[in-house]
Amino acid sequence: MKRISGITYLKAFLPLLVIACHARPFGESLYSVTPLPNSPSFNDSLFVNVFSLAVPIFFIISLYLYLKKRSRSENVGSVFKARIIYLAVLFLVVRGIYLIFGIGNLWVSKRGMVRNVYHLVFGGGDTLLYYLEALIFLIILLEIVIRVFSKLNIQKTKIYCIFAAVLTVLIIAFYFVPFASLKVEALRFFSPICFLPYVFIALIFDKLKDKPKIWQLSALLGLGIISAIIEWRFLPDTLFLQSGYQVALSLYGRPSVVLISAVIFGFSLYITEKPSKVIEFMAAISLDVYLTHQIVIKYVYGEVSNPAVGYLLVTVITYALSAVIYFVKNYLKKLKNNRISEETK
């Protein structure tokens, strides 16, 4: 499949935001302690409105590229099966490595059975591997949607837009449910409810015959910015801090995240300039960076008093480690291919 330049650029630079989300280069948020301030600082806005966009955009990228690969395959079932198996095996292997390094939890007795299962199945056992689990569920949902809608004689793009809008509104609705525990768990950083709109956003982009219009993206961006301003005014709640959140509002369970993530992905499709070799390499190791940076943060970030220096150190070590992993994987793959080639002679 021909590489899309804009997506390559996104994959190259988004991991820097992911690392920044967990190794705060500008220190802690004012909304991480009580009493809560009246308005966000520059650091708060960066953390909640910029750094938090990386994972949702990665979801859109992954689903969009899956759709492209699916459309080019003669055996859709094999593409689906291969992707699910790959993600599941990757999750199990890396989760095992995290266990060795003492990262995350498999069971916390005070949570009870339901919440423990929820954290294991959707939250990666309290690790950043929730991304892999969520992606598995989103791809399964994507396949269900495609197969159901293929039997209906309707304008699919409009229906996808309606579903994306309804699911975004559903996220808002959970802020107003009367049950505190339901509100907290439905909006937690790994909650699949926060990621459901991206299935339909990916489908919308895939169905477009051409790039989305600039005025459409600009309108959505404006709506996203307005939404972000309103969110800072009405959504912060000390309940989130009491429930283990990093800040007093949901990191991904906000309409502005959905809107702005879709806009950034849409604008990326306008990028036609061929990436440099460095950018292509950064994009190639993006998943390795995501999977290894939590280990580096545990052993490096806390040892440095200056958060900016800590971030730079974590970034450099993570990318160096990821590069080594990338080259080792390629070497092993080459050995395997050579062995297969020798056996078939």
C-alpha cells in the first residue's frame, strides 16, 4: 500500500506528545490538586488540549489504514484475523514484559471483581497497553458496522456522520449521570466509550472520494476550540481526582478531543511533501516508542528534578531503545526469510 505522507508525519511526531503526556515537561497541572483554579494555565492547556490528542489521532490512523488494507485484499477475513491476532499477541508479550518490570497491576483487591476485570480487559492492567486492547475492540466493532451496513441500501457517509455525532454526545451525557462510579469509570482514560466515535470518523474519511474540504475542517476546528473553552468552564470535578485521575476532568472523554483529532487527521491528508528518511524512520518505530516509554519513565523520569530535562532524557533513551528493537526485529525477520528461502530451494 502506498504510504500517505501526512500520516507518516503524524506517526513520526505524535509519540513526542504521548511521552509528554506521561513525562510532563512543564511540571504538574494546577488541576491535579484541590482547590481547583478558576481557569487553566498554559501548562494545563498543553496537557489537556494538545498532548491528549496523540492517542485519539493514533486510533483514527490505525482504523483508517486498516480500512485501506481491507479494501485492497481479496480475503477480508484473513486481514481481520491477522490484525486481531497480531494485536493480541503483542499485548500479551509486552504485558508480560511490563510484569517483569513491575509496571501496572493484575489485581487490586479493594476494587472488587467487576472493576478488576474492567481494568484488565480494557485498561491493560493499569498500563498504557490499553491502546492495544481498545484497538482490538474498535476493529471488531468496525467489522460489525461494515458488514451490517453493507446489507442496507442507504447513504452510508451521512449515517456514519450521525453515529459519530451521537456517540460524541453520549460522552457528554456521562458527565451528568447520577451515579458517581458510572461517571468515573465511563470517562476514565481507557474507557472504550471515549473511543467509539473514531470508528465512524475513520469510516467517514475512508468513504470520502476526495480530501475533506478546508471549510469543513475549519468549521469543525472552530467548534472544537469553543467546546474546549466550555469544557474548562463546566467539566472539572474533584470527584475525578478522588478516583485516581491525573487531572480533574477526563483526558479523552471530551467532545473537543474528538473534533480536533478528526480535524488534524483531515488536514494531514493535504500534506503531499515526501518525508525525509529520518521522518520515515521515526514513523516506523512509533509503536515501539509507545510500548517502551512507560518502562523508561519508571526508571529515568523520577531520578531528574527538572521536568523538562526529565522529558528530554526519557525521549532520547526511549527512541534509542526503540531503534535497537526495530533493528533487532528486522534482523530476525531477515534471518527467518533466509531460512525459509533455503528450505524451499
